[in-house]
Amino acid sequence: MGARTRYRKRALDILFESEARGGDLSATLADRVAVNDPPINAYTVALVEGVTAHQARIDGLLAENARGWTLERMPAVDRNLLRIGAYEILYNDDVPDAVAVSEAVDLATDLSTDESPRFVSGLLSRVVELKPSLTE
């Protein structure tokens, strides 16, 4: 597993934990940074803070394009992987879109249901298609 993949997985862990506990995402991140076990990399922090800052827009885009699925019905792992992937596609020019999709699909393969990789790939590919037409 590459370094950035580990950082994405750690961001997923924090997003998942915060959602499962019904807590504030910023507070969960602050707690994990304070404990620092396992260590929190700057890229993990950037991902969590980026998802936090843009979550309403990201969730709206995912909800509009997830055919037959609501965000609430999605497995929590998939929902949070999609948030990370969409954040990287829309807001992180350092990560090629194809890499953001591939990384999310790989994590879905390792951590979620048998159907999840295809679902994550399809929805994030749709975000990539829409990206040129999206304006902030």
C-alpha cells in the first residue's frame, strides 16, 4: 500500500468514526491528531478538512447522481470513500482524476461490499464527467 493510499485510508477512518459516533468531524480530527496513534499525516488532515469544508456541495452532487440510491442508504464506507474521491476530483489539482477514482475503487475493494467497487467507480466517473460544467 502506497503512502497516499494509507493517508486516504486514515482519512476514511476518521470520517467513518465521526459519522458513526454522530460527532463533529472537526472535533474527531482534532482528537485523532492529538492522540497521533497511528500518526496523522498532513495529507490526511487536508482530506478531512477538505471534505468538511465542501461536504454540502459534495453530498449534493453525489445524491443527484447516485441513481437509485440516497446517501443514507449507501454503506458508510462507500459514502465516505465517495466524499474523499469527489473532494480530490473537484478540489485537489495535484491528484489526477483517474488516480482519485482508482484509489477510491481500490479501497472499496478492500473494505466494502462486493458491489461497492463498481458503484464507487461509476459514481466518481460521473463526477469526473460533470467536473468541467461545475462552477463554484
